[in-house]
Amino acid sequence: MLSLIGLTVLITLVLLVIFLGLIFFKPPVYRLTGKNLVSLFELALSGEATESDWDIFIGVPIRYDDDLEKIRLTCEQLTENKAVYADSKRRLCLEPEARRALEAFIQNLSL
């Protein structure tokens, strides 16, 4: 009888710990700001951004900010039109069209 009570208490404690863990420990959230985009665009313009940096940016919808989502969609379109591509070292390369767009985005986001 005593082992049954002990087992019940142990199961209750384990379930309580799991429940509290689910409440208080949330998964990380990928949340971009205008400052993050300015940094990415500056890296891209200087030739220091990687293909992975760019792919992560254009691959994740920005549902919480319509203006940033419009920028992301424009950048996605630039990639599809081959205005943004990677070289053999996986560094981002920009055609003049993409360069002008990123410079305009930096200017608008810095206001």
C-alpha cells in the first residue's frame, strides 16, 4: 500500500514538472526587426553575406510585420530572377538591380 502511494506521488511530481516546463519554457522564436535587415543588407552589399544568411531570410515568412514581409517578398523575387545568387564560395553576389533595391531598403529602414 505504501509503495502505491509513493508511486502515485512520484508520477504526480513528474507530471507537474513536465506541465510547468511546457508553460514556462517556450521554444525560441525567429523574429526579425528592421535593424536585423539593415545589417543583413549591409553584409550583402559588402560581399560578406553567405547564401545561408540570405536563404534563411527569404525562406521564413514575416507574419508579424507587413512592411518587412513586403521587403522579404521583393528579395525573394530578386533571387528568383537571378539578381541575387551565390558564387562558388557560397558568398552572395548582387546584380545592379538587387544592389539598388537593397540600398533603397536600407535607406527606408534607417528612417
